[in-house]
Amino acid sequence: MTTASGTLRRSPGRARASRRRWGTSLALGTVLVAVNLLLALAAPLLTSYSPITPDGLAAVEGPSPAHWLGTDSLGRDVLTRVLYGGRYALAVSLSAAAVAIVLGTVLGCLAAYRRGWFDEVLMRLLDAVLSVPAILALLVVVTALGSGGPVIVLAATVIYAPAVIRVVRAAAFSVVSLDYVTAARARGEGFWAILRREVLPNILDVVLVEFAMRCSWIVLLVSSLSFLGFGADPPTPDWGLMVSENRTLLTVTPLSTVAPIVALATLIVGLNLAADGIAKARGIDRIVGGSR
Amino acid sequence: MSGLLAAPVLAPVAEVSALSVSYASAGGDVPVLVDVNLRIGAGETVGVVGESGCGKSTLASALVGYLRAGSRIAGGSVAVDGQDIVSGSATTVRALRRHHVGMVPQNAGSSLTPSMRVGRQVVEVLRATRGLDKAAAQAETVRLFGRVRLPDPAGLVQRYPHQLSGGQQQRVAVAIALAAQPRLLVLDEPTTGLDVVTQASVLALFAELRRDLGIALVLVSHDLGAVAAVSDRVLVMYAGRVVESGPVEATFAQPAHPYTRGLLASVARMATPGLPEPMPGTVTGAVDLPGCSFAPRCALAVEECRTGPHPPLMPVVADGADGPPFRSSACLRQNAALAAPAWQGSQRLPRSREPGEVLLEVRGLTVDYRRRPDARSGPTVEGVDLTVRRGEIVALVGESGSGKSTIAWALAGLRTPTSGSLALHDAAAAPGARPADLGQPAARRDPAVRRSVQLVFQNATTALNPRRSVGDAVTRMLTLRGLRKQAARTARDEVLRDVGLDSSFTDRLPGQLSGGQQQRVGIARALAARPSLVLADEVVSALDVSVQASVLRLLDDLRDEHELGYLFISHDLAVVRGLADRVVVLYLGRVCEEGTVEQVFTGTSHPYTRLLISAVLAQEPGSEVPDVVDDKEPESAPPPAGCAFRRRCPLAVPGVCDRVTPPWREPQDGHRIRCHVPLEELEELSAL
């Protein structure tokens, strides 16, 4: 590549500057998420207490060498419950986001590729789903099917897949009309080969940003649900549930409420920073709008 | 030397002095323009030519005081009306832009606001720059639209940009630029992407504006024909430097720089059959090499060219005392360059070939996009007959919207034809087997049939997946052919070699290749399928002239080597003349004329073919802008009956041409013209 024609393309100086600027937020976000993930995975190694078994003798204690963050009303170690709570939050949000993303990507690409009636019908269906407020839909599902991990994953998928489908469809639209996809169609490639070889590599950044964003929204949604008493059942160590259970003791043992909130905040901020970092580094418009 | 002193005495409209522009990149500053001098006198037209990446557009935007983000002035200045337009205060720059310079950007269509009526876009400028009140501005808009020769100016102001044709959008953009009554108009690639007829009429407009309004024009273009037709002076740029400048006639007739010579030689010409001479190599950066930046591509280069400093612009002293004035060239071997013939004629003349067996036979192809029957129009493509033989290049020519690409897409199985038979007689199939039916969509075709028909795209950049390496793009085809591992690798390298790329290209991504190399990869991908029919859709129109010539030669080599039949779609008649064996002329999806290149271009022809040929700009110096009158509304919908061309035809017979489908007339064996007008009359017209 010659320098003269190189400068005609994307400005290398600008790209590098933006990489530098957004690199820090991407790195910080990734570190925060990685720390959360590591602590959650290594929970059994980091603490000898059980997150579930109550200990009546140690109830409502402040921080001490034995219980760094104190204990809750049932005498369970708060630090242990926060660590195990990360497992629950991450497992639910990662799997729900993964399912929503896979489903959304496939359907979004299919809609962009097929167009016509398939696209039309799918979009109207999505409009219907999107018109229901997320928390309400989640409450309905949980009330009907009962709470528990798999149900929450299913419900979050149903709620978030439509938005993912729309975003991926929009990204795929611009790729599908390009000549290299036409060339693939002309040589008789099937939908899956076109998706995997031609479309997906060119919208991967969009999909990644979507994944990180949805993860953070689902963490928040699931915690809100638990806080309201519709999510995780006691005695599951869930951050939202912990805040709800311990908020009456806020003046006595504040750490039992603050610790899960801090954990929740770091994970969400981390996921958001990572999403932002990827988006800005790749020049994608960040998905606007909050957790719905 | 007296020539230099005799420069225009009038105060210049704009003056670029020792301008250097650099671009900040990872490896430090990259010079984009180096020490460029340009003085534009009142009413003068200056053409700026060169390949892409030579700094033409940077110079054009510097003239209106705009630099792309990331670039900065490393030295020199740009003065418009005596004031600095680049480093002046914001107020000065705005005032200069408001009253002194206008610019028509490349691709004028996208410079118009799509949601605003075109009239209002002009009114806005008039009120802001000339302070006219609403009624006066509206009246002035209509006058301006008439000035730029838009049809029905009063009605057109109410239209939105998408309701206009490409040429009309271009004219509206010119009207917006003219609204401020500038003294200098900068036109960046104003004819690129327009078809020949529109191109000619847009250029005629520029010549007229200059004559009537006395505006100075800077015409940046890679189209040497366009520059030759309307410019007084020409500036040849290479790698950010001006390498030659002088009056157009003298410069193009006897270039004093080998680069100018190379550019001129690589253009296909209507007047001479055969393929032009390609220029080797690609543009390098301005300061990548010691010595002259053109030396690596120069046939005349000597040791001093490679080691010494870059040669400065030196006055050209041509043979004899009455040498052309004002000429300068940055070449150490100026005399050798002057002595070399400017244009050696085609390097490769068409060979006479025995026509092979029939490969593709299309009869009565009709493609109808209309959802429901509509009595006011006909199908997009109707009753097209085509025959392509092995080793034969059949060109499909016509303006944009003539259904050329629709036909190619139908053959590739991407559009299902409404009716007609499309038969492919593939020699690779078992002898005596029934011909394959190309009426089937690609997904339903037999894999062998699918492979034998391959498409090469116009825009090589979008035709290649940016995330797939060159090797991968080619290998995919080979895998579909059933080749694996070592066999696939060998075949891949062979195919890449066939298109002139060595195996070091296999790991590169399309973004790391030049336009010509990308197009070669596109051709390699088609070749990998071992096709018998290649559908080449405007494959060279997006490439620089220097690259065009080499890709054309490649296509010509490949057809001999692989006995390929081509359907070569192009709006560039000069290219068609050089490459094709037979030509099919299309107008609004109907065939007007068909015959060998010689028969169509030199014999009796259809009135539409006449219009196309007369619109082609001669590349020779001193050529005039052809007088093509094409102010009529663009036609998008073909008529339901009669001759499709009748509305623009000078010979149309009322009552006949609009009712009855014209008959085929055969002036010669294999030459067919579809027209109501008797051959004798057509012959008279062609003789004019």
C-alpha cells in the first residue's frame, strides 16, 4: 500500500487517536468485567462459608476479621453472598444475552437477506413485543411460569431478542446489498454459508456491542426483579434480593446493603464501558436508550 | 523565458503559491501536495489531471479554503481575490466563499439535500449571498435553471433531487454554485459517473458558462477527453506535485513529461481500433523515494532521475524558436520526452478470430418489474436476442437505465426473466447434452451450470468481502469445485498468476490492494470457477485510465487462453471499440442495433447509435465539445408500443414510430438495425 493512496482511505492518524482514547474505556471495562467474573468463579476458593446456610449465633454483625463485610439477619457472611451472587448474576445475564444475541443475529440476518413477506411479518411481530414494557412482560412470565434461573433466561430472551433483531437487521441490510453477497448468491451459496462467511464477519462489531449492552441491561433487570420479589427465590444469593432483604438493617449493618450494590454497579459500569469502548473504536453509533 | 514573463497581466482570480499540504498519520506527516503553484486568470479554464491519489482533489478543495480533517498547510498559501482563503479569519473565508469561489463537489447528487425541493436549495443561497427578497430569489432561480439548460425550469424548481436524473442533479449543483455569482468555479470530477450523452451536454454547458459569464473554471478530472475539450491550460499532477503544465493543445499534442505521455497513451480512443498501452506500476507517495517520484514507472528514467533531488518545474523549450509559451515540465529528460511520440497508436490491434461454437443463445428475453399491468409503459427489458460464441466478446452498450445490468443479472440467475429462452451450450457438459436453461434462478441451477456463468462487478471494492483474504476469496470457488488442500492451493496460485498477481497476495485483505488489483482479484474469483461465459458489468469504468488499459489487456488475454465468451457491459464506447468483437446497442431495454464493432461504429447506424457516437469526446487535443442537444426529459419508462427511441429521435415518423414496433433491417450480413426509417436515409444520416 502506498502512502498516497493510503491517506485516501480512513485517516490513520484519526483512527489511532480514537483508538487511544477509547482504548482506555475498553480496557477498564474489560478489567471490571473480568474481575467480577474471576471473583464469581473463584468464590469457593476465596471463602469457606456457605452462602445459604444460616448461622443464628452470628446474625447481624458488623465487619470483623472473621466476617470482613459482616453478616446479614440470618448470620450469613455478606462477602460470601456477594461473591456467590456474582455467579448468579453473571450466569443468568450471560446466558440470556447469549441466547438473545444468537437468536437475534440469525433472525435479523434472515430478515435482511430474505426481505419480502418474512421481513414484514417478523417486524410487525417485533413491534407487538416491543410495545410491552420489559418489566411488565417479565412479571407476567415469572407469575405464569414461576421464578428460577431458566425462566428468567427465557423471559429476558423474549424481551431483548426483538431489539437485537432490529439492530442486527439494520446492520445486515447494508451488507446484504453489497456485491460480494450478490456474488455469493450467484455462486449458489446457501443462507448459512452467506451468513457465516459474508455477513457475520462484517457485522461482528455491532453484534459484540449489542452483546455487552444487553448483558448489562439484563443484570439490572434481573436484579430489579429480585428486589421486587419476583426474581431469585430466597435463599439464593442474588444481589437484588440481598438489597431487598437487608435494607431494613441499613442503619445497623450498612455494608450488607452497600456491598451488593457496589458489586452490581461495578459489573454494569464495566459492561457499559466495554460496550462503549468497542463501539467507539469501531465507529459504531452507541445504542441509545436505557434499560427498558 | 519570455514565455514565463508573458503570463496573464490581469489580476489573478486565485493564486496558489508554493502550496504544500501534509496529512498527519501514524508514521508522521505525509505530504499530499508538494510545492504547487497555480495562477488562475479571470475567465480562464484550467484542467487538473492525474491518477487517483495524486492530490487533485486536495488542490481543488484548497482553492475553496477547505482541507480534510487531519491535514494542514505545511507551506505556501492560497489567495482568492488577493486574500488568503486557507489561513484567513473565519469572516474573511466566509466572505470569500460567499462571493468569489464556488465548488461543485464530486458526485453532485449526494451534495443536494434530499428532503428539500431543488428550487428552495437555490433560493436559500440567493437570499444569503445576494440578499434578494423571496420573490426575486424565486425568479432568479428559474432564470438560473434556464441558464444551466435544465428543461422546464419553472416546473423543475418544485422537484426533489431524487426525481431528477444524474445529469440534471449535476446541473442543479452548478446552479447553486452559480447563484452566488462567483468569479471562480471549482469542479471536482464533474463528468464522472455520467453517461456519454449527459457528459457531453454537461461539458457543453461549462464551455457556454465560461463564454457568456466569464467565470474562471478549475476542472479536476481523470477524464483527459473532458479536460482537452474545455480547458485552456492543463496541470498534470503526479504524487502531489505538478509535473507538467501548459496550454492544453500543445501539452497533449507533444507532452514534455513521460507521465503525461503515459496517461495519454493509456486512453482508449474511438478513432483507432485496438487496445491502448497500459502504464506500469502505481502511484507512490510524494517523498517515498529519492529523486523523481515517477522514475520507477518511467521508461526514460536514467540514474540521475533516481538519485538526485526531485526535478523542479523547468520551462519547456520545444524545438524551434517559436516554442509554445508558458509550458513547464518537471523532467530531467524533457527533450527525450518531447521527442517520443505522444500517442503511438494502439499497441495491440484486434486479431481476426474464427468465431467459435455458439455458447449463449438468448431469444426474446423479457424482464418485467411492474407489479401490475400498466398501459402507459412497457416491460423494462423486452424481446432481447443475444448470441455469444466461445472466445468472443459481445459488448452491450447503452446509457444508464437501458437495462444492461438487468440482462446480466438475469443471465447470472439473480433475476427471473418474465419470458424468453436463455440457453447455455456448455462444451464442458457431455456432448450432445441438452443446453442448460439459464431461465432458472441461481439457487436452482445445476452446480456445473452455475459455475460456467460468472459475474465480474463494476465496483471491485464492494465486490470483495473486506474481511476475507484474497486467497480465501479465490479458494472458496475452488472448494465449491471440489478441490481440497494441496490441489486447491496449487489451483489458487495458478489462477492468481493468470490475472497477474503473485502468490504473496494470498494473505492480503482487499483494503490493502489498489483499485486495479482489487479488480484483478474479482476476475480471479470468476476464473477460479472455470467459467465458459463471463458477464463483465462495467468492469473498468471505476478504474483510473492507466489501470483500465492493463485490465482490458488482461481480459483480452484470458479469452484466448481459456476460450471464454464475454458479455461486456459498458457505456464507454472507446473501450468497447478496442476490446469487443460484436456490439449490441440497447435503448430502454430494447435492442436497436447489432453487428460487428466495425459495422456499428463505422457503417450505417441507428439514430440512437449515432447520438452515442457523436457524444463521445475525442481525446485528441484541440477537439471541440460535441454539439449534443439533450435537453429533453430523461426517459425512465419504456413505452408500451412502437420504437422506444422515438421521443428523442430526429427522424421519428409520427403515426408510425409511436405505434408499430420497428422492423429489422439488414444492411450487411450480421448487421441488424431496428428502425422504421429506410436504410438509405439512415446511411445519409451516418455520412454526416
